[in-house]
Amino acid sequence: MDIAPLVSIGQFPQHLGFRRQPSGLNIASDTISREFVAIKAGSSAQGILIHSGDGGLFIGDAYDCPIAGGALMGAPEKLICNSIVVSEAMGCAETTALGTNLRRRESRPPRERGILARTPSWLRHGSSRSWFCMVRSALLSALVPFGLAACATPDQPDSFYRSDPLSVGARPGDVLRSDPLAGAPDGAKAWRVVYVSTGLDGRPLAISGIVIVPQGIPPAAGREVVAWGHSTTGVAANCAPSMTGNVFATILGLSPLLADGYVVVASDYPGLGVAGPPSYLVGISEGRALLDSVRAVRRLPQAAAGRRYALWGQSQGGHAALFAGQIAPSYAPELQLVGVAAAAPPTELGATIKADIGSQAGNIIASYALLSWSRLYGTPLHTVVAEKALPIMNRVAGDCAQTLGDQLLISVHEAEFDPGILVADPATAKPWHELLARNSPGHAPIHAPLYIVQGDADKIVPPLVTAAFVAELCKRGETVQFETVAGAGHMTAGEHSASTAAAWIRDRFERSPAPNDCAVRS
């Protein structure tokens, strides 16, 4: 999440408590001398500082890495004013929190971009929270022009996302309703849709999403389709990407895909938008959601879509794309899959959770996954989660992770965790290890070429886990192009590779020979 520079360092008045030092930058309050944050970021950081006697707000950028302090969290209807002093950007600004009540948990590994430090005590008190509530309008004015609304996630889905009883004859891919969606990229039109998919129990369920259609005359065989799988946004119904104001910006490679004439469909997944069973990292549910989104596009007259499609996803969406590729021959045999592209996909879930737990991102992901699976499969959480962590896990699972405001709020809740969240390793405890194995991709072949990209500085999906997954694909005889992005983290790997992925997808539609790194490995 990039924050554009607003004011250069030299323009900050010295009396506001912002000053340069040879070791980096300091943001401090004259009235709070014992609690401050030192940011070792070099001399090129830029940003804007809002300051008061009992608190401060800094939003800016250091080495193109975002840092934020003292920001408002929550929707306008449920104001929650608090503050995080600094967010660390993996591989960028090294952050050290000093003070009597503000201390970094040294046991944690470096954090990914957007993952924030613990709230200092002086910002937990009513006077400071009140002050930050007063600067809400200033904060929104600063962020909205850059697509970062601090309080953008709605409390509840609107009536478009209502969960109506489905008829007995509802078929996977049937479009229950559609609505034009404003803000589509130039040269395209967009719609929100609610369509039918199939739940784990075999019964039909409704899923929301968006469809973006390029202008122009479609080919005789219909437009080709790219089904996008979004990254983690949360597990609550109001965490659906289609409900946010910047949904188009979240689809990596959207511009070149539309320029090539493809329809792009982006599912929210089951349980997001339209209320339903949770599907976070539930492979079959996510995979069916993507395949049925392609079916839905074909039944939307405005799309004029054909049978050929590609799958493309990032993080959780990469996981969804891999599962969709596995089940495509049996679940959607009438469609023609040309390729599967996945950026930083979680593959071996047991190893991933074990590597991540204790980090902020790991605790959030574990909260989303374990709570969702407990509800979906009826598995008691207390068999693996410490009793004192259960209420915190519930709070975290109720938070979204889309906007800056979301990320600040969920960071406050996650900071309540103490070490020792788990009392047993889910990778070995029954029945959790079976669920982790069941929802890890790789159980069936994907009868289409694959493009997989992984950042070598990813602190959420271990690069070695992805490399081992690719090695197994090669052993099975799959066709895989595997790209490692030097210095890229979990989210930046997809951002760096978006244009490459779009070009790779174009080559698959054009029936060009697929690159195969497995041949080199063998």
C-alpha cells in the first residue's frame, strides 16, 4: 500500500517535534519524552506530520516504504479512535520502538508491509483518543486522494448482497442479479453480480463479485475470460472486495488484460459479501467459486464471453486458482482452461502456519483460518488454541484487512495476543492436520500450464515451501514457469510480476508454447 509523499522533510517546522538526526528520523512529542519512535530510514523520507501536545500523526514514505502513525480506525458509524506509532515495511525501514510502555516484541520476525507496531500506552487513554477523533476529517482529506480511505469498509453489506433462498433448480453459474458498477477503467464497463456456486455440502449458495468487460466487438467465439482470485481481505461478510471503492485497483494486471480484450471476473468467495459459510483457505470452496464465476460471465449477456478462460490469483487467490485448476476437469468440463497463474500462493498450509505463528501476519492468518475452519467443519478451537487467546482471535477474525483503517484496527486487536497462542501444533493435532492437508493444493494434476511467482523475501509464505511445491509439480510432469523475485515480499511479488503474468496469460490464449522450467530442473 503506497502513500505518496505530501510534504518534504525540510518543510516541517522544528517546534512540532520533528527533527533530523544522523541516525535517521525521530518523531517525538515534547510532552512525552520517554515514549517515542526512531525510524532508521535515511534522509529521503517524505511525508506529512499532524501534531498536538498529547499525540501526533505522521504519514509518509521512506525508501518508497509506507510508515504511519497515530491514525484513526473504524467506520464513521462506529468510531474507534486509537493509534499505531509506526508500521514496518519488510525489507525497507527498520523500525525500533523505544519507551517505558512501547516495546517491540523481539521474538517476532520482520513484518510485512502494512503490519503495524504495538499501540503505545499514551494513545490508549481517552484524552488522546478524543484528539485523534478530532483529526478524522484531516486524515481522510490526506488519504482519500491516494485511494487510502481510513474508514472505507462498510459495517454491513447493502441489500444487493442479501441472502435470498435459492430455488431447487438453481445451477452453478446462474446470475441471480447484476448491477452496473461505477468507476470502471477507461474503455470498459463493470457490473456487480451475485451468482450461484456449490457449497461443500453440495447445496447451491450465492456468491458476489464483479465483472469488467472491455469495449469493442467481441470475437465470434466470444471473449476470453480471466478469473481473478483476490488476496486476504478478511472473513466477515463486509470484507468483500466488491464493497470497497477501490476494487479495480486490487486486481493485478487489470489494465493489460482489458487492453488485450479479455473479460475479467473477480469473485468475493463464499461468505464475503453475501452471507454464507466461511471459505478462507478452503480449497474446494474457493476453487468452485472461481470456476462458477466464469460460468456466470458466460450467462451475463453484456460480457459476450466464450468457453476459454485463465485463472490468476495472488496469495489466498493463488491458493484458490490452484484448487480451481485441480478440480476444473471434473467440476467444469464444459469450459476450456488455458493456464493458471499464481503469485505467492500458500501451498503446504501446515508448514506455512507453523512458520508464521507468532508474527503479526501469522497471528491474523491463523485467526482467520482456524476460526473459519472451526465453524465450517465443527472442530473445537480449544484443542489447538489457548483459552486466553480465543476472545482475541474472535475480535481479530471480525476485522477486515483491506483499507489503511482496517489494517490499523486489526493491528490493535492482534497486539493483544501474548506469546503461546497455540497449545498444540495444528500440523500434527487431530483433526486439524487432516484439514490442513485437505486444503493444501497438489492432490490432483492441473491439466494446463502454470506460472508461479514467489518473492524471496516473503515472510508469510516461505519461499522454500513454494519451491518444494514447484518441485513436486515438476515430478508429476506438469508444465511450470517458476519465477523468483529478488527482494520482493509477500504482496510485492505479485505487484512486480503483474505485467509478466498478463503477458503469460495472453500467450496461453494465443496458443504459444508454454515455457517449462521443469525441463531445466530435470
